[in-house]
Amino acid sequence: MRAKEMREGCAFCAVMILSPVLALGSASQAEASPLAYVPNGASDNVSVIDTAAVPPKVVATIPVGTRPSGVVVTPDGTRAYVTNFFSNTVSVIDTAANTVTATVTVGTHPNQAAVTPDGKRVYVTNTDSNSVSVVDTASNTLDGPPIPVGAFPAGVAITPDGTRAYVADGRDGAVSMIDTAANSVVGPPIPVGNLPIAIAISPNGARAFVVNNGSRTVSVIDIARNAVAATVAAGGGTVAIAPDGKHAYVSNSPLNSVSVIDVAANTVAASIAVGSFPTGIAVTPDGARVYVANLSSNDLSVIDTATNTVTGSAIPVGKSPEAVGFAAPSK
């Protein structure tokens, strides 16, 4: 793979916050201040941040595979699945002990991951295998053969009802749909912008937001029609949607900023300056904060969603943080 494409495959390997019951955890988890799990691509480890601390701070560092890029946490908050881009593996972290308890071999250059609402399966995009691997979380083994999709799959998101996985096929400029019951692609690909790399689905399952890195836009897909309903000028990184579904937060990597999209109007409501080359982005389960992984400044910015301003100082982590996932602390 050429150097530019390798950077696209790694630097943007951040988890999408799909819905309150997927990456953010359940309502009961929201009652406790979550721990944030941050893969550090150039450090080959994951930083664990206590978000309840004042200021938030790293409380554990977990070694994983080579070039960890994406992370997704199971709905019950007990395990974090980390994609290791150059190891072609997924590390399974026990969030109670903050240790790796299993390693699953997947396809070539695993990029991002999404978990089903029932927590039983994790879908992993394999960028250079042009496929999606499915991990059975009960056994931490592969559930069947990889699913062929389009070229250079990066982002993946699962609908709140768990019936479909949407995959951003970077080189095709399109989104593939997987029937999760059959684990096969259904319907024609949905054309979007240039080099789609990230995707998130609204909590009500009505819209999918696709970040097009090449065209610096966000394609808004009407899931009922599986067609683009709007295009918003923002993007270059990844996307997360607030638990109430009212706003989408998009990292603009080259611009060192985050765009706030009003979901009802499909317009940019605010632009917030953050750290250097923001990539991964996630909203806390209570919707009060947005955590942004800044790849080049090796830290996280925290945005207050009530004011759309950065609060406090940046949180130092490892080298090249690429994603953020939340889990409730053990009681």
C-alpha cells in the first residue's frame, strides 16, 4: 500500500460512536463516570482515562498489538476490543482488570470495529483484505469466514436494531450494507463522497453520517431509502453522535477543529478549535462532554457540549492517539 493510503488507513482508524447502547454503553452505565479507552497508534498501547478525576487523568496503560487504531466497548462495559492495524489482530481488554485476555487474528490491516446492540458480535473492517471479520464475543473467535465488501473498508457502524452493518468503502466512494443475520452484503452500494473513512448512525436509526476524507464532506444517508439525503461541508476525520441524536460531532483533522452539525437542519452550528490533527471522537454517555483524540499533539481535548467550548487543559496520553471508547468503571 502506498504511503498516503497507509496513513489514511492508520491515522483515521478511530471508533465511531454508533448509538447510546453500542460504544457509549447503557443508561445504567451513564450514571457512573466512564473510563475512556484510547489506542495510541505509535506507542502500541491503550491509555485508560478516569473521566471523573479533576482534571481527568490516565490511570492505566495497557500494551496491545502493533499500531492500535480503533476501539469499541461492549454494551455492558466489561470488554474493549482494540484493532491492531499492523498486527492483523484484535486485542480483547478486560475493563475490570485493564489487561488483555485474548487476541483474535483477523484480516489484513484491521481498521475500525463496531459491536452489536446485544454485545454478541464485533464487526471489524480489514482495510487491505477488502473484507469484514466477525468476532463472536462469547468465545473471542471468528464467527464464520470474512465478509467481502468494497475496496479499502474503513468505518463501520451497526443500526440500533442490530440488523444491518454499514461499511465505508474508501476507494469505492460508497457504503456497503451487511445483513447481520446472514453476514452477507445486501443491496447495491450507496454512493457517497470521495474516500469515505468513517460512519456513525443516529440513535433512532434514521440517518447514517459518513465522513468523506477526500472531499472534506459528510454524506447524510436516509436509511429508509438507503440514499444520500444531504451533504454537509465538514470532515476529514471521524464522527460521533450525541445520545439525544440532536448533534453530530465531526473531527476536521487538517484544520485542527471539530464541527458541530445540527442533525435536524443538516448544517454546521459551530466550529471548535482543538489540538493538532484531531482524529478519534466520542461523546460521553450522558452527552455532557466530547472527547477528541489529537493525533499529532499526543493528547485529548474535552468539549463542553452545553457551550461548545474546550474545557480544561488537554489530557496527555501516548503517541498518536487515534480513537476513544467509553466504559463504566467496575463497582
